[in-house]
Amino acid sequence: MSHLDDIPSTPGKFKMEKSPFIHSRMRWHWQSSLAKLTFWSIVFFCLILIFFFRSPSSNPLLQDPYRRSLRTYNWGGPAWEKRVRSSARVRSRNGFSVLVTGAAGFVGTHVSSALKKRGDGVLGLDNFNDYYDPSLKRARQELLERSGVFIVEGDINDSALLMKLFEVVAFTHVMHLAAQAGVRYAMENPGSYVHSNIAGFVNLLEVCKSANPQPAIVWASSSSVYGLNNKVPFSEKDRTDQPASLYAATKKAGEEIAHTYNHIYGLSLTGLRFFTVYGPWGRPDMAYFFFTRDILKRKPIPIFEAANHGTVARDFTYIDDIVKGCLAALDTAEKSTGTGGKKKGPAQLRVYNLGNTSPVPVSTLVSILERLLKVKVKRNIMKLPRNGDVQFTHANVSLAQRELGYKPTTDLQTGLKKFVKWYTSFYSGGKKAAG
Ligand SMILES: NC(=O)c1ccc[n+]([C@@H]2O[C@H](COP(=O)([O-])OP(=O)(O)OC[C@H]3O[C@@H](n4cnc5c(N)ncnc54)[C@H](O)[C@@H]3O)[C@@H](O)[C@H]2O)c1
């Protein structure tokens, strides 16, 4: 190869030379051109790559929110492992050691705190993305830290991190709540739904399948899988093949994926279809939350109506009832049956509705908030836009009642009172409502 190192740097210089060794010169010339061609091809290829990744593309998959969730996080080291171990240490007889994904989220915070309280070991995992105000997620993190729950900052798509966590702790259970929530955000960032609800879920199940022992998994699905189903109340046996949003489609895909991992690898899997969960530390992208913010700002509140003045209603479910359902699902989950990534026998696969069983019109929600906040609300009646919201949701929870002992006890009036109390104290403590 040394002759290649001697190639003159300019073609002109090369042409002017006269030599009797014409064949060797021609070969030399040919090799030189080939090297240059290779060099310029690499440069060209690199430029294309740089252009592709740096340009503010019109492709929503490459827009900021999605790319931000791919950032790398700092984890590892003896001090970090010690924190992980200590957070996941079981402190009660027959307690579980649970990995809670999405622990800085609304439901994740409440479930983690309840598990910790009864003596289970809990380790949180969350990527703290900015789908909504991350400072609320940080405040929830502080709350959990005070009760001894450590939230590892990382993404469920990070296999190395997940494998490390399973190497440090033999989790008995995974409570999987990390997801891209919300139906409207899909117009803006469809890739985030694929990233978290499909790719991330598959990645988590891959790691769980190879873990030894395999954990039992309880994961959050959604009532949105019922989509345009108009048979009420929604029962687990109803059709789920008419999703009305990308969110619903990815949740439905999640159920199919879970089915596959149960069938092939013997993972014990329980899916919970939550119905519009609300309460303290809730999500700012949900109506009860931003209505409260806007009512306090004296802004008019849009009230959607379906075709022919149809009422839009939701089966609002208070967070404490949902937490009880999550814990009952963990308590009744059987062990996974695979080892070394191979199924050794049939494993448990379940899906339950967790709702409140009494849908309330959104206009009633506004009236309750109006009374609790003592502000006269200006209502704007509008047509329900076709952006993924369905007209109503209504849960049949008899299966969860029979098998999990699930029985919701909080009505909307009582639950909203607790939410408003939290909201006013949280945002008067120097924190501002996001957006
Ligand atoms: N709250 C409801 O009304 C409701 C209704 C139906 C279903 N669900 C489902 O329940 C679960 C919890 O919902 P929530 O209301 O607590 O939402 P949330 O957005 O408050 O919590 C989800 C958490 O997951 C984290 N997360 C998202 N993608 C991640 C990733 N790739 N890696 C690591 N962390 C990631 C987010 O940062 C967030 O903190 C979700 O699966 C949601 O789809 C919620």
C-alpha cells in the first residue's frame, strides 16, 4: 500500500511527469483516481448525513421532542448502584421489588408512593420528557425522593440501562406506566407515540424476557382502545379494532405485543385499561386540569358537543381508585414461566377495565369546578373536533371487581375537591401553571 501514500497531491503535477514505465504509471494513475473517488464519496455521504440530521426537517419524526427523548443520560457507577439497590430493597414480609416505569408521571408517582408505603421495594425510571411542564415531573420526583424512591433518569428504549437495572436488582414485578399520553399531540409529534408506546414497550419486554427470573408485568393500556365502539358500557370483550387516534392505535398495538410475548416467552402480563384518570399531581394536558387553570384566569371554557347536540361525557376515575386497581393487579399477578428467554409453560395474560362506571358530561365537570373555584365561567359551546377525542367513555368493571376486588369509591365532586385543593396550594407556592 505504500505506493498509495506517495500519490502526488495535485492531478496537474501528476500529468506533467514523463516516464518510460507507462504501464506502472497507468496503474498508479488509476489507483490514485480510485482513492480520490472513494475520498469524495465519503465526504459527500457525510455531508448528506449532516444535512439530514441537522436540518429542521418537515418530517415530524425528526422534530425536537422526539429527538430530545433520544438523548443520553448519566447512569452507572458504585454510588448509583447503591442508590438503585437501596430504593428497590423490600422492607416488608413477602413484599415485591418493583420497577415502575414512568414514575415521574401522574399515575406512576401515586403508584410508586403507595407501593413504598406498604413496604415494597420501588425503583422508578423516567425520561422526564417535556410533553408537559417537566418542572411538575421534578416536583413529583422530589416528593418520591422524600419517601425513599429513587427515579433513574433514562429511556425505556435504552436496553443497556434496563439490563443493568435487572443485573443490580432481581425485580419480581414491573409496573409499566411510561408512555406518550394524550390524543391531540399525535398531530404534532407522531413519532413520540411509536418511540415510547411501541418501540419502548418492545424493548422493555425483550429485557424482561431475558431476565432471570423473569418479572411479572402489569402495564397501562387505555380505554381509548374502544375507539368508536358505541355499545355501552365498554366491556373487555368488546371490539377494539376502530381506534380514533394514533394514541389509541399504539395502545392497541401494545396489547397485541403483550399477547405475543406472553405466548412465545411465557411472560406474565396484565393490561389495565384506565378511563380518564384525574386527581392531585395530575396531567396539565387534561381538561379538568387546564379548565381549572383557565377558569382561574377568567378565560372562557370551550365545551364540546357531538353531532345533533350530543353530550360529550367521560367516565372520570379518581387516582386513588386507579392506584388500588394497580396494586391489586400486582398482588394477583402470577409468576412468568420462562427462563433463559424460553417459555417453560403457559403464563397468565389478563386485561381489565379500571373506570368509575358513571360517565359525567363535560359540562357538569365545568359546573363543579365553577362552584369549587367560586368563579363564574363563560362557556363557549363548540363542535367536537375530529382529532382523536371520542364522544363518551363508560366502563364496565365487573371483571376487575370479580378478579381484583376493584371497587371505585370516589365520585367526581369529591375527587375534584381534592384536586382543586392540591392545585391551588401547589401553584400558589411560587410555581406557575404551565402554558
Ligand atoms: N391519566 C389518564 O387518564 C390515562 C388514561 C388512560 C391510560 N393512561 C395510561 O397510563 C399511563 C400513565 O399515564 P399518566 O397519566 O401518568 O401519564 P404521564 O405522561 O403523566 O406519565 C408518563 C411518564 O412516562 C414518561 N415517559 C414517557 N416516555 C418515556 C420513555 N420512552 N422512557 C421513559 N419514560 C418515559 C414521561 O416522562 C412521564 O413522566 C400511560 O401509559 C397512559 O397512556 C392514562
